[in-house]
Amino acid sequence: MNIFKRACLYIVRKWKKSILIFGVVFAVASLVISGLAILDAQETQSAELRGTTGTSFTVSRNTSTGGWGNGKGGSYSTQEFLSNEMLKNIGGIEGVEGYNASVKSILCLSDSNGNFLEQLNPIGHAEVDCMFYSFGCINSEYHSLFLSGALEMCDGSTIDTDISNGVVISKDIADKHKLKVGDTIQAVNDPYSGDKTLNLKIIGLFDIIADKTDEKNNYDEASYYDYANYAFISECAMKEMLSNYADVGYASADFFVNDPQKLETIIQEAQNISSINWNNFVVTANDEVYERTASSMSNVSTLIISLIVIVVIISIGIITLILLMWMKSRKKEIGILLSIGESKPAILLQYLLETILISIVAFPCSYWFSTLIAGKLGGLFGKDIQSIAVSIQHFEIVSIVGIVILCIAVLISCLPMMRFNPKEILSQME
């Protein structure tokens, strides 16, 4: 009788033991395949995280190395401002995906007829209720309020350098005054001091996503102005409205990188720009969110890997123990086969075939089953169920490594029996 036939007959005859081996291999393979799928989803999420956490660095004026002067509006630092050329040079570094700098002021806004617009919750004083906390932005898309999710564009477009006289206001204010994208409003810094009044086109509306009932979220550095009373203005228009003031310029700028892991390298490259006097500026890395989130995700990955290793080690021990007990019950069979001329390698090959035949049924079943449970297991680790997908690569890896481990387990379990000759084995049975 050939080896393959003997292996098949033994599996059928000892079906209870075969089912036991099948069950162990099936359970372990299902868990490992699911674990690999979760790890892949974790890696994908980590890659996405590197591009979506808003990791940046801020370049700001170093007022400690500058002097102080007096002018319209009071005292001001004479330290140089960031220039557009500086911003372009830093923004042109590979890995910087965008940047924003703002000139802040409190502007009085009016409709196209010069009638003051009113804040969302006015106090009853027209000259105060028309004041809006305003940012003259290079690129409002990269403003911290939009990146943090506190504000979200709901209509139109954001401010950028291609727009010379645009404004983005809150949807609440637009609804209150029956304004829409495409309408024109007027803006002035101080209507009673000879400052320029400009016509601005509403190019976009933003909605407030931050919890309006939470004062900490609803108020920023200007405690009087909640987010509904914010406005984002074209930076050239803001500078024109502030042309009567000496202390106007970019006090700081935020540069956003596409890979937080390269942040330090990019900062170093920026500081090597010789045309910028870095004694006049301070650079601050803003990667706390990424570092905190990445650390948490790393801990989850470590936990998943540890669980996979533990499952594999325990399963190897269980399978080896089962096979050892199995081989002890086959002493007589081994002795008879050896006595009729079967070689030890042939007997060993039969036992390997038995295990492999069981495993080539168990592994495909585990692949199918893991497609059903991987998402649910991933949910236990806080993963999005839809993001977890079992691939054929996971099946191939587990199948190949699993068969190798099973073969090693068979070899280990057969060693005690294979050390004896037929006579010694049969005498032990007596």
C-alpha cells in the first residue's frame, strides 16, 4: 500500500483525532489571519495619520531681539516681519504641503450700501456690534480653526493668494443678513480714523462644528468674539486696509508637512536658508497631536503582535503535545511497518502527509472564517470595521508558515519513536 493511501485511510479511521487537529489549526489560523488583517489596517491608518494630523512648524518673530517703537495704535515691536519671499522660500522646501500666515485685526463690516452688519448676538451698540474678528490669510484652508475641525467650509471656496478682495464669513451671519456667496460687503479697520474702506466679495461661508455650548471651544483668543463673528479676508486687502499703521505684517506663519516623521529634517533645511536672519525668528515644532496619536497606535500594534505571538506559541505547544500523544498510541503500527521493511523516512513522510492533508482543508476554511470575524475583532481594538480586509497574501503567509510549523511539530513528536528499532518497539508493546 502506498504512503498517500495509508495516510488517507488513517485520517478517515481516526476521524476524531483528525477533527481535533483540524480544529486547532483552524482556530489558530483564523486568529492569525484576522490579526494580520488588523495590523494591515493599522498600518494604513498610520500612513493616513501622517498626512492628516496637521503636523506643522511655526516661524514667528523673536521680539526679544528687536526694539520697540510708538505709533498709531500704541507701542509696537520693531522686529522684522516675515516677508512673502521668506514664506515662499520655506514653503518651497520638499515635504511642505502648504502654509498660512495671517494679519489679525478687528474690522467693521457693512453691506454694499454701507449699513453696518450686526453680530449674531448684538449688545445693542451699533459701533460695537459691527466689529468682526478678522484674519487676513494667505491660505485660510491651513488656518488652525479649519484644520482642527472647529470650523468647516459649507459653501464656496477658501481664501488664497489668487483672491485679492475676497472674504469668508459664517453661515449664521450670512443667513441673518440674507447674504450669499457672490454678494459684496464693505470692510474698514476704523471708520472714524481715515482708514480705507474696501469692497469685498463673499467667496465662501463656513459653519461652526465646535460645540457651541462649550465656552472653551466656542471662544478663541478674542474672548468677546465667538466663531460666528469671525471673518477671513484676502491678505492683500487686509494690508491695504491697515496701510495707516506701522506694525502690520506677518508676525508668524504655520508650515504644514506631509509626513510628520520628516518634520525635524524639514525644519533643519528651513534654518539653512541663508537669506533669512534666524536670530530674528523662532521656530516651534507642532507635532503633539501626531506624537500622542502615533504613540497610542503603536501601543495597539504592539498589543496585536504580542497576542499573535502568544497564540502561535501556545498553539505550537498544544499541537506538539497532541502529536506526541498520538505517536505513543501508534507504537505498534510503527514497529510493524519497520519489521516488514518500511523505512523510517517513509513512515515519517506518511505522518507528515496526514498532517498536511488535514491542514490543506483547515487553512482555506480559516481564510473564509477570518473574513467574517476580522472586522469584529478589529472593532475590539477601536478599528473601523470597514477598513479591515483579509487578503490572499494573509492566507498565503499563514498557510506556508503554518505548514512549516506543523511539519516541525510532527518531526519533534516522531523523534522518541524513531530512535528505536522494530524489535525494541514491539517488545515495549508486550
